[in-house]
Amino acid sequence: MDRKTKLLALGVGGLVLVVLIAIFVVSCNARKQKQAAEEAAATPTPIVTVTPTSLPTATPVLTPTSSPMTEPDLPTGPSATVTSTATSAPIEQNLPTIPTVMPTSKPASTTNPSTMVKPSSTTPSGTKTATGPAFDFGLPAVASTNAQIAVQTSQKNIVSVDWSVTKNGILGLTTNSSDMTGTLSANGGTVAFTKAGKYTLTALAKNSVGKAVTVSSTIEVFAPGKFAFGLPQAAYTDTVVDVDVLEGADGSITWSLTKDGAAVTLAEACSGTLTDTGGMLTFRAAGRYVMTGKTAFGKTHTDSILVYPLLRFPFTMPATTHRNTEFTVTMDEMYLNGQTLLWSMEKTGKAVDIPAGALTNDGGKLSLPELGIYSLTASATDPRTGRLFTQTRKITVLNQNPLITKVSATVTATRSGNRALVQFAAAASDPDKDETTLEWDGRTADDMYTVGRHSLRVRAKDSQGAYSPWHTVPFEVPNMPPVISASSAVEVRSKIKDAKVYVELTAEATDPDGDPVTVEWDGRTADDYYSLGEHTVYVRARDSFGAYSEWNAVPLTIVNSAPARPVITRTPAEPFILPGNAVTITASAVDPDGDPLTYIWDNRPSETYAYPDGRQIVKVKAVDPFGAESPTKRIMFLMGDPNRAGNLMLTGPDSSISEPGIEDTTLIYYKFIVPPVEGHSGQDYGRVRGYNRLTGQWDQLDYGTTSNGISFERNLAAGTYTKLDLYYYTNHDCMYNKSNITYVALFEFDELEEDI
């Protein structure tokens, strides 16, 4: 989109926005018509006559506001929305770090300090000042002659506005002046300047009691085709400055910048970008900046801006406090440019007096006498621009409950029968300094109490109706109670039933008065048998007058340890047992607690048994009376004739036998036999490999050359090899179908901790 089309779109959008604002204002003014008539509201003052045009020239639409406007992201292109630096109403802010859009007016709209009415605040004496009128508007920094410029206003408590205009610092443009056309009211309007020059538009706005605020904004008007751009006179380091380039750039623009007289790059000094049509910038640091634009055809234009640092006065205070309790308002790192903070406070929309001198630029201390939610506001106006900075924090005042600080019950020597007089005393305090009264529960009318233990309660009540917790007052009228002098709990491990152990419980008691005593138990089982785990029984003594000792805890812990892995004994113990022979297998294990054990077997039908041919695996674990099991013990043995042939017949030059192994075992012995064949003589060889589970590789365990048959036999250390492979080579067919290969392999089980 070229610049002319862009400006046309912006102009049409601006006109639509003006119409919408006018409809809203008319609607609001209708409700205030009667009041406005009574207050003699001034009618709009036409300053020039609008010159109709068939198609308005696109002009940036100014959106004035009385408070900074924050944007989360810096715009990358020109914007028609601008915010005035003039601020006439208090603004709650959090000392912005997000850029605030400011007007491109040069100079920016300013409020006449002599007529500006400060926002509501609390004076040093605590008296609240009146709220005055708030009014603002702005103009773009530059425009072309005959461009239609929308003037929009923001206002509060305004009933009349008088407009005036100067050209090149000379007052005197009249309603019939040919230099300016258009009509302005309190709600703004649309104007155009027919001749080049610098124009300053001024509004004098008044409220219903005649208090006034004066706001001015300046625009520089250039002839069509003039290369120019504008900057505001002043801004802050959070200001987003709209640099809008008029038509006449004649191609690309080279931008340059100085800060305080020293050349800087745009990237160093600003965030944002500038293009041939302008853009949005935010200056990173305070200082005076001079910007120059040069077109491809040598046209140049220069403008300047003074950038101020933000006023900063963040403060903290507690989120809650209590009545009549002093709290601290703490100031963080500040920049006030020599200004004095104004402090004000509200509660439910009503002003609250702040004692003179309680709060300063250094913070201070406050205390609040009433319950509720308070808002504390600090504000300061920067005289350089008239911008108002504010910060507000809230605090909730709560009531604190009173506390019982002291209580006593003294048994006196005054007695009547078995009753004694008891003197009670209690004291209370209130953190909020409220008056308190005491309330008793369980107290007799005459304060006389029988021999034995008693207790009553006391609490405090403050003038706000808040109570302290009940405070229990125990006391005792003696006789002296007995005392448990000894107690014990002894396990009898030989007495176990239903996974419980018998415990012998004993206790002894004495009475300081020599009274007969009896012993009482609590938590004791009927049969004195206790399951595994921790138990606590309690014992106390009672004398003949009903006085009790304190409960005495008797802890007891029943623990159990699992039995150790059994040891298996096998008879006969040879690796090979000829078929038909009986094998006797027994086991024994040790229990750390000395408990009797039972054994659970797998593949042992009886203690002595004749097993069938093949590998036999027998398992056993020990179990104590509590069900605790030992780790499983496993053994393997072979039933069969180790010399019996027939495992594999040689049928070709390459023959092999693979032993896949047994899960959770490693090899401890092997024997391979390739019997010789009568009449054979060749260049044969054999090899045995084992799979090493530690390395994941096959290791060669045996190798040998032979002319006729071969055998290998080896004992292995347990824990390494899990599988075997035998290979035999011969290229003579005289051995084929004549030699039977046999082998034997023995394994040992891994001793795992877990049961299998």
C-alpha cells in the first residue's frame, strides 16, 4: 500500500471514529442536559468554517487521553493513535516499565500550571482538596496543508471549552481566517490548515464552578510534497513515539541520530524501527536527541526531542495489619526529580485523614483505628510535562483476639470435710488495646472442691466481641497419688501362636501416703499375645481413696527376621547318578530369632526318591511361624549314564552340539567326547566355546587337532558362562554315520536374594 492510499485509509477510519465518539458523547450529554442548562454550559465555539471537500485528505487521527496507555508489544509500523503528555486526573499505576504511547505533537499538549487543578489528595494537615476539571487533546506533529485533522478530546467534569489558535507564535487567527477551517467543540472536531506554518491550538476548559484547565498542542504544517516528519517536544523512557513522515520523501530515507550532541545509532538509542514512512520508537535512556532524515534525492529534515526519566517511587507495606498497630511504609529505589510526594488514603470510597508528617518521601509509619480495607496512594506531578504519576497499595485492618496471659489455681489450707478452698486468678491482654472481661466455665459458686483432680476453663472477651481460646486450668486437691515405680515387658519367644508372641507384663507401684494400691492396665490384650510391630500399653496405680498415678507408657516391639537360605544335602553327592538309584535330599536353615522352621520343597516328592533320567532341579525355602520366608535354594543333578553314547552322529564334515543352558545358572563343568573310528586317519580338529554373560561374547575354551576323534573336559568357575557350543571337523567320509558324539554339562544356580 503506497503512502497516499495509507493516509486515505487512516483519514476515513479517523472520520468513522469521530462519528462514533460523537454518538457516545451525545448520549451521555442527554442525561446531563438539565444540569448543563442550570450550569450554563457553553455552546461549541466555531473558530472557522469547514470547507467541504469531495474526498478528505487522509490525516492521522489523534486519540488523546489523560493517562498513560500501555501496550505489551512495541508497534513495528506507524500508528494513528497518540496519547497526550498532559495529565489532569490521578492515575493508578505500578511505575510502568511497559512503553506508554505519547503524542507526536510538537510541542506536546501541555496543561497550564497556573490553572491546572490537582487531583484529590490529602494535604499535610490531613484535609482533602477538591477535585477539579480534567481535559486533554492533541495534534499530530506535522501535517500537509488542507489535510483534514481530527481533534479528539478526553474530559472529566467539563461543561465548557473555549478554543484559540496562534500561528508562528502570533495570536490572531479569526473565525473567517483563510489559514484554518473547521469547527471545534468540547468534544473536538475536524480542522484543516490552508497555509504552511506552525500553529498552536489552545483549549480553556471549565467545570461547573468555573475552575479551569488550559491545554495546548502545536502542529507544523508544510506545503504538499514537502519532506518532513515530527517528534514530540518531550517524552519519557516508556513513551512510544510515532514518527510519521509526510509525503515528499522521494524514495528511501537515511536516518541519523545524536544524543546530547554525540552521534548514536538508532539501535543503540531506541527500540523499534524506522522505515521510509516513519515508525514507532521508544528511547532507552533520558537525554536530548536530534533526529535527521535524508532522502535519496538529498532532501533533509531535522527535529529534536527531550526524553525524561520516569518518576519512580515504589513503596511496600503489609497486606494486613491490626487495629492500633503501627506498620511501616517502605520506599524502594526512587526518582522524584526534586518533587514531594502527596499521600492520600481512602476506605470504602471515603477519604481518611493521614496525620501531618506521618508519611514523607522516605515513607513512614501509620496505625489505623478501624477495621476495613484501606487504599494508600502516593502521587507526584512532573513539572516538566504536567504528567501525574501515582502508586496505590491496599491494606486490610483486622481485629486481633485477646489472649490469656496468666492463670493460676492455688489450693489453700481452708477445708470443710473433704473439700478445700481454691483461689483462682487470671489476666488477659489485647493486642489492639481493647478492654477485656473474663469468663469462667466449670467454676463452683464457693470455690470449694473435693479431694482429687479438677479442671475448669477461662477465656477473655474484648470490646469488639472477639474471644480468646478457652484456657484450661487444671488443679488437684491432694491426697497424694500413688506412683508407678517399675514396669517391664519381656518376650517369651518359645510361646508363639497364630503369628503372635507371648509377652510377660509386670508393674510395681508405691503410694507416698502408704495407702494400699492396685494396678490398672490400658491397651493390654486379654491373653498377653502380641503381633509383630510396635505396641504401647499403659499402666497406672490407684490408691484406696481413688487417687491415680499418671499413666506410665510401657512400649514393646515385636520384631521378626526371615530365616537364612537353607543348605541342601544330597546323597549320593556325585554329579551323575545312575538310573534306578534313590537320592536322599535334606535341608537345614538358621532363624535369627530362634523360631522353629518348616520347609517348602519343589521336585522332592519325599526325602528319599528315585528320580527319572535327565536333569533334575530341586528347590527349597524355609518359613518361620510368622510366614517370613528365606531365599530359595536350588540344586541340579543328572540322572543317567555319562558314558552312554548316541547324542549326535557324524554325518558330514561339520558337526556341532549346542548347549542352551538353564535360566539363572552358570556352567561349572563340561565333557565332550568324539569317539575314534577304526581305520580313520585325517587332519581333524575340535573346538569348545562358552558364552560369557559378563562380556556378551563367545570365548574359546578348548581347541585341538586330531587324526581320529577327540575329547574335551574342563571345570569352570561359577558365574561366567551360561551356554556351550562344540564343533568337530573331518573331511573323511569314513567317520560318517559311525561316530556318536556325547557330552555332559553341569550347572550351578545363582544365589539370588529374592525368592523364585
